[in-house]
Amino acid sequence: MDLEKISQYHDTVLDSINEGVFTIDASWRITTFNKAAEQITGVPRQQAIGTICSEVFRANLCETACALKATMASGKPVVNAMAYFINQAGEHVPIRISTALLKDGAGHIIGGVETFQDISMIEQLRKELESRYTFEDIIGRSPAMRNLFEMLPRIADSGSTVLLEGASGTGKELFARAIHNLSGRKKNRFVPVNCGALPDTLLESELFGYKAGAFTDARKDKPGRFSLADKGTLFLDEIGDISAAMQVRLLRVLQERQFEPLGSIKAEKSDARIIAAANKDLAKLVRSGKFREDLFYRVRVIHIKLPDLKSRREDIPLLVNHLVSKLNRLKGKGIIGVSGGVMAHLMEYDYPGNVRELENIMEHAFALCDGDLIERDHLPPEHRPGTAPAPEGGKTATSLKAMEKTVIKEVLLRNGGSRKRAARELGIDVSTLYRKIKAMKIPAPPTDGRNRTP
């Protein structure tokens, strides 16, 4: 077979592949460009051949983290890296790329080859799936979160004062911002203040502001947070930590809707909606005399209890996928996800730090992972094998079973042991649930709801 026929044969083979394929020589000029590459990029083969590859692709990795350059330098292939390039229409197209070296018969490097796949449809489907379970940056598909998603627009429209209670890391500020953004006040400011982080004197000046000359360093007027939040929303975080004296001052402002800046004898009005948050049980603080009852009822017009992460384990895979996408964008990486063993461990862990702790675990893993899949060795030391309880078995199939078992136990517990309600929530038939309970040897929950009304 002569060289021309061999070349035609190679072109035919490459054109039969549905992934884009191109090769470069040692000068980074494209030597081969298949039909799928033409279709994905919109660049004709004749135009691409002989052109430096970065001029054709204009990808986000070309300048700073070119996968093909890394392969040419190290000799190691790159597999399934995530990137995007700008097509002929000026659109950003997400792609998944793999690279390898090209060698001649003597083993000398003569160039490189890259395959790439347009994953626009996959990305669109992922975003559509996430959007079903996303509400103003809050991620969740568990019944507890869906109930909150359903309530938030009505709460936002009410204009009433809201108290958000939940452990640290449950996303109280995210919920407060969601209420603000869904309300008629969204065009005005959302002003947060952490009441627990400031002593009384600083908190007072932060909330109410001061006039020039009110104290030694007060050279000019400073508006307080109540002024800044006028016609908007004031978020009082960790309100359970303020002193008794500050509680009295805050109560008066909430009652009269006016305040006096430090150094002023004239009251100012504020039409700020109040959203308060606490990581403590304010009702218990009232009973122990540490929080004023009248202030408690002022801020607790609408009460929202935010669930901790261990009580909504169904949301963990969704949160993990969301964090992988987010960290890929921030870190410029192409990590596909986590292994089955990692997911099983994350599903079983109790998260005393809630979603914030999960975020920290994932960011730590991203720093250590140089492949395309996060493994147990990439997790913080306390989450690695030998330092924490290992998931059931070592294989992905067993790990997935462990995840399923954990979810079923949680749903049964949440439904008071009612198999019928649990099956309805899981979206499976009751007989299927009974078989799974028996096969996985799931113990009966503390309460047995089989005889309850569904």
C-alpha cells in the first residue's frame, strides 16, 4: 500500500470516530484533524491543518494549563480533563479531553495527539438536574429541604420578622439572603451583622451608627446597619449571644422602629425587615433567664428550624456533585467526582460542622487529588482508612449498598417506622422496601409505625 492510500486509510479510520481527534508536530502545528473535530469546533480541516493548535481552540487551558503541553513535558497521558474552548460563533463549549504522545518506529517523540468530546448536552442535563434541587444557592432534595423551598416564597412575601434556628454550618445566612431576594425588598440592601462577634460598645455603633464628636475618634458621621438596611433587610446573626443590656436596646428599636445614633439626641426611623438567626435554642435561653421573653417573641414571628446535614443524608450526593463542579471552576481542575468508597464514607459521617464541614473536606481533597477521581487517601487524615470507620467492604458495589442502607435507615426513622410512608418517600413499592430491609438486615427503628394511619 503506497503512502497516499495509507494516509486515506488513516483519515477514514479517524473520521469514523465520534470524538474530535487532532495531532500536532513538535512545532505545535496541527497535522491531523478528523471530521468530528470539524463539527465540534466549526473549523474546516483545510483551515486547521498547519495552524498552531491554540489558535484553533482558544481554550481556557491553552495559556496556563495546556493538557497536551503537560503530556509533551512529562510523557504522561492526561485522561478526561475538563475544559472549554471558544467556537467559531464565539460560544464557550465545554469539552472533556485526553492526550498522549506520538512516537515514531524508533520510539522518538514526534508530536502529540488529543481527543476531545463536546459535553454541552451532558452539562445542560446536569444543570437541569441541579436546578430541580437548587433554590437560591441552597442545595437539597430531601423532604425537609423541599418543604423549606415551598415555604420560603410565602415567608418572603409576608414581610414579617423571621427567626432562623440551626446548628453552625447549616446555611442560615443563605436562607436569609434567599428570603430577601424573593421579597419586594430585593432591590434594596441586604445588610448582615454578626452580633456574637462584637462587644456591646462596638455592636451598638455598628447597629445604630454615631455622630461626629460622639467619642474621641469620631471625626465624621457614620451610618449604622439599621440605616443602611432601610427599605431592605437587616440580618442579625447569632442574636442569642448579645448581652442583657443590648437586648433591652434592641427590643426598643424593634418596638418603635426608630433609634438614636451615638452622640445624637434625635431619633431616626428605619424600615428594615429583621431576620434573626441563632445556633442556640432561644426558647431554652428564655427559660433559663438568659434571653428576654419579650424580645424572643418580637423576633420569633415566623420560626424556621434548619435541619442539620446528618438528618438529610439524601442531600449529600447532590451536595458533593455541586461542590465538585464549583471547585473545578475555582481551581481549574477536571475532577469527575468521588469514588464509591468515598461517597459511602461521606454518607455515613455525622458532620458536626454540617455543610460547612463537607465543603472543607472536599476542598482538602481537591488540593491533594491530581487525578480525575477523589479517593479516600485524598480526604483529611481523620477520614482516611485506619483513622475512621471504613465503609462496608472495599468495592464500589458494596459501598453503594452501604449508602442505600444508610438512606433507608434515615427515611424509616424520619417516618416513625412506617414502611408505607418510607416507601412513598423513597419512590419504591412497599414490597420492594420490605425485601431491601430483609436483605440488608436493617434493624427496626425505635418506633414502629406499621399500624399507624399512613
